Amino acid sequence: MRNDELSNQSLDFAVSIINLVKELKAKHESVISNQIGRSGTSIGANIREAQYAHGTADFIAKLQIALKEANETGYWLELLYKTGYITEPSYKSLDSACTSIRIMLISSIKTAKDRWTKEKKDHYESD
């Protein structure tokens, strides 16, 4: 897993989301800003948690939660754009960053599952 890149991008993305939330709250938008604030910052938190997982299954589960949060964040971004709370350039930039994180998460989850399956297979074949 390109762990450092994924961690760094998710942290940078969380900073962008926090800045977006500040802008939205200045416009007196609180419903979506609270939602996107939670989901957008949860991505990196779950990636960090995965680094100290209790095992492969826990590691995969944490990354899957991060992926779900990234997908939810993408929804909120689209809704903010379609309701005029964010501009098209802002939407495209944030959505691109979110999509990049999702792609890395999907790849990392697939790699971890493949390794886990191989380890289990090798374990049973050696018995």
C-alpha cells in the first residue's frame, strides 16, 4: 500500500474540508457543513487507525470504512455544488482529490484482501 501517500492525501483533504466547512458556516449553512465535516475528516482518521489494526481483517475493515466515508463525502460535495454553495472550480478540485483517495483505498483494500487470501491458503496447505 502506498501508505504515506494515502495518509498525506487524506490529511490534506481533511484540511481542505475543514476550510470548506468554515466558508459554509460563514454563509450560515449548517446542515450539510456538519455532515461533510464529519465524513470528510473521518477518511484520514480511519486510514490512521488502520495503520495500528489488530490484524489483517481489522486493517481491511478500517480501510473499507474510510472508503465509505469518501463516497459519502463525494455525495455531499456534489450536493453543495448543485445547490450553489460551492463553485464549479472548487467542486472539481475537491471532487478530484476525493476520487483520488477513493482509487487508492480501493487498490489498497484489494491488495490487502489478496494477500490475506494467499496467507490463509498457504497456512492451510502447510498443515
